Amino acid sequence: MQQSKWPSFTDYSLLKKSSLDKTSDDTLLKESSCNSSQDLFTEKDGLCFAGTHIILDCWEASHLSDINHIEQALRDAVEIAGATLLHIHLHHFTPNGGVSGVAVLAESHISIHTWPERDYAALDIFMCGDTQPEKAITVFKTAFQTSKITITKHLRGLRNAHEIP
């Protein structure tokens, strides 16, 4: 298997601001252009990016076929993260009772897909702007009564991160 040439960053503090402050079109935005009122790009820890995308894999989870419980968990997650809810759409599958759906946000979305027959839920939380998507993790952990969660975090719109030493 061929290894990707793109590194996987889990500690974003390793990416120094001085390495990012470049001027050519194919490099990261300068700090001054990151805080534009025209978009929801944000700056955290010296990085300029579109938003935070968190992938959650929840195992040994409960309430995965309860569509009302799932909707309330989505609403609570949106509120605690400081996002703006535009719409929730959920679909209940038969015969296994799984639920798939999305909370559409002004700042992006939260999606969920459940497999109650396997006690498993897959969620993704993508938020831009002045939000705190990490806070939604605790909401889902509590709502689905699980401590078995795999969390992957990715900064979307981080230009040319592969060029940073």
C-alpha cells in the first residue's frame, strides 16, 4: 500500500503562525484577511481556516432508533456549540429502526446515521465562524449513553498545510 504524501495533523499547535504568513496566492491567508466580514473563515491558534470538521464514531450507544431523542440531541448540540439552526431533517428506517438525518446550520451542518442493531452511530459536525463544535461531543456522549467514542478532527479550508514543515 502506497503511503499518502499528505501528512495527518492531530496537533494543530505544531503549525506555527510564522510558517503560515506567506504572500503568494497558493499559500495560507494572512491574518489580516482571515478576519474578513465577508465569510466565516476563522483564526484559532494562529491558523486561518474555513471551519472545524469533527467525525464521531459512537459504539455501545443507546437510543439510536428514538427519532425524538436524536432530534433533541441535535438541538442541544447546536445550542451548546453556539451555532444557528436553520432546519432539521430526520428519516426513520424500517425494519431496523436506524435514523439518518442532518441539522442544517447557518455555519454548516451536523449529520447522523445510526445502526441500532449494532449499537453504533456515525456523526459529523462541521462548523465555521465563531462556534465551538467540540462542545457538541459531550452532548452526543451523554445523549447516547456511551463512553466508546472515536474522535477525528480536521480543519477545513486550511490551505497548503502539507507544505508546512
